Amino acid sequence: MTKSSLGTIRQLPNGRPQLRYTDLLGKQRSGGTYATRKAANEAATLLHADLLRKEWSAPEMGSTKFKDHAEKVMETRRADVSPSTFRNYQSLLKQQLMPTFGHTRLQDIGVGHVDAWWARQAARPVNRRNSYFVLSMLMKHAVRCRHIKSTRCLVDKAGRDVARPRPTFALEQVERYGDLDAIP
């Protein structure tokens, strides 16, 4: 057994080295089993750096389901947005995001999953952009809560305006089609 400030590496009966460490809360944890002692030492170094930067998160945090995380976040957002915006968020979650991500653990949602979801939504660009905004908000919150280390929402130009421009009319056109004096 080798002990250092990076943790403890012990030899298991099967001959493979296992990393053990103490987390930020003082709890003894397993850092995994490795093929070689060198790999275990490298993992210990990376883990130690995360602990020093306070970027470590408990492995079980990423096992939170997207649905459960979304429900908690939405309850906190309810007070920050108008009732109609909240209803819109809820609708987008139910119709667009939950069918794809609802039962998936946050740590299992990858950039590729988000990109594939984005591609499948191409037929409804405004709805896709609005749903992506909600997904991005939820993923950023998951990073803040240390469920995951980085957001999975990295689609280029996802926030650009995709709505068709509204028509504009010259005064002569309006006068031709309606009595302006009737407008209060």
C-alpha cells in the first residue's frame, strides 16, 4: 500500500491497484481500479487537482436523472419568471425534452446526445431553439450543482433568431385595407 497526499493506492487480491482518497467532506472513497500502478497514480494526480480547485463532485451526483433535476430547477425558476414563461418552459420540457432525456442520468447525457436531439428537431426551428434554451439552462444548473463537470449544450448558433420576419406595411397599404380613423 502506498500512501501520499494524493490518496492511497493498494493492491487488490486480483493484482490490480485501487485508488482510495478522502473527499472534501472527509469521507473515504474509492477512486477506481486500474490496470497499472502508473495509471492509478495519474488518476490520483488528476483527482488531487480537482480537490484543490474545489471542482471535485461526488460520483453519485451525476446519477441524478434528468427528470428529477429538471423538476427541482423548475421549482426554483418559478419565482424568477412570469407565469406564461413558466408554462412555456413546462410545455417545452414535457413535449420536447423529457421524451429524449427524462429517464437518463445526467452523467450519461453527452454532447453527441444533445447534437442528435438538435438534428431531429430541425422541422420546427423556433420550437427547437426555445427547447434548447431550456435544456441549456438545466445543464448549466447541473454544472453549478456539481452533478456534471461541464455542460453538454455546445451546438453552434443554437440561439440565433430563426423566426420568420414579421411583415411591415407602408402607410398607403394600411389605408387601402382599413379605416385608420376607426382605430382607437
